[in-house]
Amino acid sequence: MRLFSNLKDLIKQDLIAMKNSSNIKFCAITLCALLNNKFKEEMLNEVFESDIERQAFENICLEFTLGPNKDTVKGKIREQLDNLEDMYVTKTENYYHFIHDKVYNIVVLVCGLTFLHSFIKFLRRSFIAERFCFQSNMTDNQKLIIIINEEITEKNISTD
């Protein structure tokens, strides 16, 4: 019973451990998060719906320095997505997506802290707008406070 009462922290710790031990697995998780929780399998065959989608995919692969052989890298990403199936992701038709929205939110926070610039640049604007709002601090008008709507994101998440 204790496991389920602290599931958010368990997922966060598992993701951080994954980041530190399995570069390609963390890359697969990061791609799913960055690509709007709808990682299309055909992206692994270089079929993208938009230039932004292609740029996001290529940018994350570069961040992970996965090597020059694109076919090998894409095969490894596909393998890791299959390994993560039923644990963090599920596959429906040609899409990989997270098993639950709360898992997606936790993954976005952990991966977003790791690759902040990529997430700001490529994450859907509506994702940010739905979850965050900015409020001026009444005592110092030069500072902004970020108010986060989701309970799970209110905790300080460390990627150490």
C-alpha cells in the first residue's frame, strides 16, 4: 500500500535513475514527452508531419549524442519504446504515448529540467498555458511567480 501512496516520487526517482544509467531509454522517454505525448512510430523512418516535429526529434537526438549512424539510433529508440511499453508508455495504432496523464506530467518535469531549452522551444504552447500561469509578486513588481495548477508539479523536483 505504501508504494501507491508515494507513486509520484517513485516515478521521479526511476526517471532520474534511468537518466543516469540508460541514455537511450531516457532519450525515448524524453522524445515521447517532447512530442506532445504522441510519438509517431513513422518518425523513426524520418516521416514527420512538420518541420518543428523533425527539428525537435533531431535536437533531442543531438542532445543525447547518440552517434552518427541514424539507422542504429532509431532502431535502439524503437527497441527502448517497446521495452517501456506497459511500464510508462503504451502503443495504440502507430503512436506511443504515456499510460496516464499524471505520468506524462511527471516525465515532462524531469525531462524538461534536463533539457530546458529544448522543451521551451518545442513543447506545445498550449501545454505550458494549460499548466502554468504567471503572477506578479505584490511586494516586488520586477519578480514573477510561477503558479502550477497540477498538485504533482508543486513539489520541487530535483534531477540530481
